[in-house]
Amino acid sequence: MDYLVALVSDPAAWAALATLVVMEVVLGIDNLIFISILTNKLPPAHRERTQKIGIALALIMRLGLLGTVALIVRLTTPIFEAFGHGFSWRDLILIAGGVFLVWKATKEIHHHVAHDDENGNGEIKTSGITPLSAIGQILVLDLVFSIDSIVTAVGMTEHIPIMFIAVIAAVTVMLFAAGPLSRFIERNPTIVMLALGFLLVIGMTLIAEGFGSHVPKGYIYAAMAFSALVEGLNMMSRRAKTKRRVEQRN
């Protein structure tokens, strides 16, 4: 009890909490994009429920991993050396997760390009993916991001309660943002290709991190934000042109 009182009254602890919450939310954007694209391939009746179940299970998994934080930290210890780099279990997990993400994004890009519907509007039609399969893929990717974020969090604070609160706050944001983001992507099919491009970049970044090449996350997210801004301007331009055409016809 004295420990919690001291923690609450410590300004450094509040600063660490705010920093960790922001970091977890930003890192959760990657996962959120993946969840939105994946669940949009399901029939509409199953999308929201699958998102909530997947994110809820991801929260349980993250909290469980935090309970084994001492084991997670030991995952950074090299277990063998190759190509002049000592590979740890964390490196192998990042490489496997990156390969999975690159493979999944490439597959979705192929599906998006080769299976446009008959009207040619570029929407991704529902496929043979099941809610159970979607939940499984959400958990696999969240495991990769969770281990990476926990290792980063341990380097920022030693207080486990702060990590728990930050994870719960970040996943809560994901839970509320998943639905609106999915509907936005569904209404704007051109966003899908941009989002898949983001996933490719993130996957390649994970692979590079696994091989010991540190890629500053700020550069990645700055490029993503700039690309999103450009696409937003394109969307506004297309809507303005459509509106002018309608006015001219009337």
C-alpha cells in the first residue's frame, strides 16, 4: 500500500505513465490498421464482434505477458550469432512477425488488385476468411508488437503498475477506434492500398530490427502521416470534382 501511495505522489511516475500511454497508442496504430483491413474481409454482421473479441483477447495476452516481464526481458539475450550479429529470441520473433506482415500485406494487395468487383470500384469483397481465423491472426501480430513494446517499456520505467495502466489505456483506445477506422476504410477504398503500403513498411522495419538495424520509429510515422495527408487532399479533390459535375448536370 505504501508503495502505491509513493508511486501516485511521484511526478516522475506520472510523466512515465503519460509517455508510455502515448507510446502504446502510437504503436497500436499498426495493429489497428491490420485489424481494420482484416475484419473488413468478413461479412458485415461479424466484423464488429470479431474486432471486439480479438482486441479483448489481445488485452488479456498483453497483461499476461506483463506478468512475465522478467522472462520477456531475458528474450533480448543473444542465443546464437550469424552474419556478425547475435540473434536473441526477441530478434527471431520480430523477424517472424515482419515476414508474416509482409506476406499478409502482399497477399492483400494482390487480392485488391486482381479481384476488383464487377463495378470496378476497388472495394475488397468478403472472402473465405472466418472470424476465428481473423482472431487468430490478430493475436499472432499483437504478440509480436506486445513483446517489442514491453521491452521498450521496461527501458522507460521499472514500475509494473504503470505498464499495466498504459497497456489498458492503449487497448481501450484501440477498442473504440477499431469500428470507426474500419468503416472509414470501407467507405474510401483507395485508403486500403495506402494502409497496405504502411503494413509493408512496418513489416520490413520489424525484419530490419530483428537483424540489428535500428530504424527510428519517428521517421516511419512521419512518412505515414505525410502520406495520409496527401491522400486526404486527394480525397477532398475528388469530392470537389464530383460535386462540380453534379452541379453542372443540374
